[in-house]
Amino acid sequence: MKQYENFHIVDHPLIQHKLTLIREKTTGHKIFRELVTEVATLVAFELTRDLATIPTEIVTPMMATTGNTVSGKDVVLVPILRAGLGMVDGLIQLIPNARVGYVGMERDEETHKPVHYYFKVPKQPENRSFIILDPMLATGGTAIATANSLKDLGATRIKFMCLIAAPEGREAFCETHPDIEVYTASLDEKLDDNKYIIPGLGDAGDRLFGTK
């Protein structure tokens, strides 16, 4: 299997523990949402390792010193509707000043390719860092299309984050966007004939929002 330098699996034991509970089919939507938030937070620690810091003068109870702070105002979270919404809270907890854009997609019945029905991100994308959020990287189609749209607007700093990925999606995305770092909690076995990730976690949107 080909390796990609821009593909990163964050396999901390706590992440794997929580991901196992997420996969379990008897986990209800309330607990499912909480676990997705927790795993997103943990994976984001690694994804945000290179965030720019600002030297800040402070006074501790002992003396004056210089610390480092993160503004976060130039960070834009871009959840792919609707399942990507389940990952937003986890990152907002880490970066409270982050902005949030939204991408809605549907599959064209004739071409079977993803088509935007809603796309809204902050202005001046060339000055911002974007983090695309989607629980699953299956075929890679929606993630690729979202990255394409951000680049078309002038964005140059983009990362992608998911909970699980299929080898097919990894190959498609990393071959198309080798300049975008991908962070995930697991690389699963394969896609089935219906393009579901195996062993996967089912339909993330339905499980997040209790719609099935």
C-alpha cells in the first residue's frame, strides 16, 4: 500500500478507546455526539501543532515573564454538512476565536459527482487557515471538491480532518491534494460495494442527529 507523507493517523490510546465506542452500533446518538466531540478535540491537538503563537507579556504571582498565546482569528473551520457539524464543538473548545464556514453538498443523480448547494466562508481566504471537517473520508469526492473550491477562492493554507478514512479515499485525496495535510483517527480496511467504509461506523449524520 502506497504511503503518503501528508496523511497522518493519530493513534493515541484514548482516541482508539473512544473510537471503539463510536463504532459500536448500540451507542445512542447522545453519547455518539459527545464521543465525536471528544475525539475531534484529541485529534485536533496534533493537527494544530503548528499554529502561530504571539509572545505575550504577563505577570505571574512570582514575577513578570513572557508567554505565548494563540489568536485563532485567522482559523476557519469548514464542516461539510451535515455530519461535519458534529466535529465543530471539539475544535471550538480549543480555538474559541475560530470562524466557521459551511459547505453543503449533494450528489448529482446523473454524473454522481458532488455538487455544492451551499458554500459560505469568510472573506479574504488567502489570509486564513482552513480546517475541513468531515467524520469520514470514503471515496474522497466531497473532501476533494471542498478543497478545490477553497483553492479557487485563493486559500493556500488548508488541512483536512476526519475520524476514519478508507484506503480509496486516502489515495484519491492525497493524490489530488498532496499539499493538504490529512489527520484521522483510523485508516479502515476498505469500501464496500455501496461505498460505505468497512468496518466503519455507519452513517455518521444519522447517528449524530438521530434521524434513523
